[in-house]
Amino acid sequence: MTEDSARKLLARVTCTNLEELEHRNGIAWTAHILLDGVYSGTAEHKGMGGPVSFLADKVVTDRLELDFSEASNRSLEIAQALMQLPTPFPLQIMGYGAYECDVFAWLEPTYEGRPMTLLDAYDLMHTPVTYERQV
């Protein structure tokens, strides 16, 4: 996989079902990650510092049980694409089908009036912020 093909794949990754839970240490959240609109895993953060985890889960959607191996294959595709892009925040492999990568923390269901893609999140994460000094 090249960097260009990785970018094309990440432009097809979105999220849905973002759930947030505020607690005394921060805000925990989970979101379903989709590749071409098909469930590929769950990104989650416990809201206590540390990295964001991404893993394929067996879930039930629209009363159809999704196959774990299919979701694992899609999550692996996403992980391989993330490994092709230059970043100071690399993806960490935590075990079979389990990854940690902070780019998922930048992913929102919508962005500028359309579904946000993981490529949008990656680009935002790597865009330097400049502050103009007020005089």
C-alpha cells in the first residue's frame, strides 16, 4: 500500500453512533467506525488520559449479526493505511485486531456539513495551529 492509496482508503472511513459519557475524570466516548458504510470496529476513549483504542467487535446492526472476521479484515485495512502515513503519533498494535491511535479522537460524525472522514481527521491533526497576536 502506498501513501496515496492509504489516503484514498482513509477518505472512505467515517464514524457513527458517537456516544459520550461525562465522569469525574473527563469524558469517555465510543464511536462505530465504518469503511464504505460498513461497520469496521469501535474507537473508544475512557476519558482518563491515554491513547484512543480501535478494535473490531462483534455487534448487531439492523438485526443482522456481523461477522467478526469481516470486521477484523476491515479494521486491519484501516490500520495498514494509517501505518503508511507520516505522523509523530504512530498507530500502536496492541494485539490481534486491537490498535491504539489518537487520530480517532479527531474524528466527528460531521465536518463542514458532510460526513467527516478519517483522512479529514488526520489532516486536521497534522495542521499546525497559528495564533494571531491581538494588539
